[in-house]
Amino acid sequence: MEIQGEVAEGFEPVREAFVRNFEVLGDRGAAVAVYRDGRRVVDLWAGPKDADAPGPAEPWTAGTAQVVRSATKGVAAAVPLLLHQRGLLDLAAPVGSYWPEFKAAGKERALVRDLLAHRAAIPALDRSLTPAEALDGATGPRAVAAQRPFWEPGTAHGYHAQTYGWLLSELVLRVTGASLGQWLAREVTGPLGLDFWIGLPAAEAAAGRVGRVAAVAPPERPGTLRTRPRRNVSEAYADPASLTRRAFAAIDPLPDENAPAYRAAELPASAGTGTARALAGFYAALLDDTDDGARLFTPRTTALAGSELSAGPDRVLVVNTRFGPGYMLHGPASPLLSPASFGHPGRGGSLAFADPEAGIGFGYVTNALAPSVTADPRAQALVRAVRAAL
């Protein structure tokens, strides 16, 4: 496998881990980028652009983008935090004060911070949405507004795998009058020149930069570690009546993630499209001025992003998880660089986060979607390599 790109002196362990991901851990096409103190120190890519390409494959390039699934959530979370930073959104206010229809069915006490920290108690829907309904921009918000909560909002947490996107997008629309993807492009990714979109523009789709993702099986090789979920976790995913299965099946059947309509839709929970360089640059910009532009978060907002709002048993993921306002925090279910880190994995492999103590912005994107949910072995190998380089 020919590795493209470069690493700064001292970060060679990241390149070595990236190579091993292809040689041992079954990666197909992928990229990793790391910023330290606002400067890009790792920028690597390799493999084919399309995971399922028949015959000779078009190579991954420096500008190749992919759908990153739930790693989208971390980028989307910056929007409400920036609105809060600007005095336009009160995290302690009821969601219904901005979105009156949300008060229905016993949710009138749910706060904005509950919504961001997966405590709004509507991780699933009584009726799953069809792909067409999920992508139309209106049915999803109406469904979550009408949905009865599965527990008393604010009293426990459970990962809102799909519903998080409709909750967040409608809240931002009510506060700003713009869609979340539009606001993000205008205020964040556009000014910073970051190739990341929630709602892929037609011009970018036509440019042919976005690769195809595909599911892959973990490699069967001597000497590699095959991790298996605990029995209660695997049973929860297998049980159609479980909250776990219902949360991930809020859209049923799942849309074709390679379809132009899916990439163009604004689904802040799962359908962001971007490069590893953009993800790393985004998180770096939450911490400091970068090579690409000025800092996004004030120190107070950065501290807020990494503050714990939810911790302990997750009613959906069936393991202990930790969340801040929109961000997954370092812990056994999702190991990041250090206890100070905040970010978000994408089911299947992608990962992006910031570490304020080390000044790190990290982004890993892959087109080979593995069965992992929060701690993909390839991403974890790269995180360990960054730790070794510091």
C-alpha cells in the first residue's frame, strides 16, 4: 500500500500505525490528519476512493471526502454552542421555549442541554420513518416533537443515534431561521475553508470528490485481536423490541449512504461528508487559531464542550458512556487521547476529536465500514500513536 502525504518530525508513529491499519486491520481507503497547536503535523491518505470499486480503483487523493456517519454529530454540536457563545441560545432553557411543538407528550421540562447530552428521552420513534420521510427535512422534526418520551427527560441518558439530527436541526432553525447545514457553511466551514458539509452541495457532488463507503468484515489473520461485544450488548442489538435496536432503526430501511439524495440531505446525526483534514482542522479551530483561520470557541466555550453532562449506564448503547453538550467524552466506551478530550466517533470507523491539554485536533476517515460502534481498532491504533508522539 502506497501511503501519500506527510508527517512532521516526531509524529512518525502515526504513519507507522496508519500503514499497519492497511496491512493488518483491513483498511481499504482512508485518511488521517492531526493538528497540534493550530499547525497541521499529520496529513496522510492511501487506498482507493471507493470501498466497493470493481476492477481498477480510482485512488484516494488529498481532497477525497467520505460520509462519516455519527462523527457528523460533533461538527453539528458546534452550532448550538456558538449560538450560546453569542447569547442567542440558553442551554438551561426549555427546548419548548424555542420550539413550542416540542412540549407535547410530557416533554415540556426537557432543557436544551438535555437535548445536546442525549437526555431528551426520545432516542427512538413509535413508527420508524421511511428513507424518503427521513430526508425531506420536515417529517423527522414533526415526529420527534410529537413523540412521547421513553423516560422522564433529564433523568437519564441514552444515545439518540438518529433522532439527534432532527432535534438539533429544528432547534437551530427555530433560533436562526437558517438550516443547520446552511449556518455551519456560512459561519464555520466556509470561513475556515474546511471541506465538510452537512448537506453536500450539488457542485461538490458533481466534482466527483466523494468516495463510496461499504461494509467490511473484520480481518481474519493470525495474531490479530478479534474483539466481541459483551453478550448483553449483542443481545440488545439483535432484539427488534429493544431500545437499542429501535434507536438505530428510527429510519427503516436504512438509506443508501452512497446515494446522491442521502448525501445532499441535512441529517446532522449521520450524513456529514468531509475529509480527515477538515475534521482535524475543525477541532483544532475549537482550541486555537489555526493555519486555516481564527479560533471558533472562546476558552469558556471550549471548557463547556468538554464538561460532563451525562455519565454512566447508557439506555441505548448498553454500556457506560459519557457526554458533554453534543460531544462524546473520553471513557472506556470511546477512548480518546486523554480525559480532557471531546469529540465523536462514527459507527464503522471514523473518529474526530479535540484535546485541549495537548492542543490536538484529530480526524480519521475511512470508506471501509466495520461493525464497530464507538471504538474502532483502526482509529484507536492511530490515537495511541498520537499519544506516543507527544
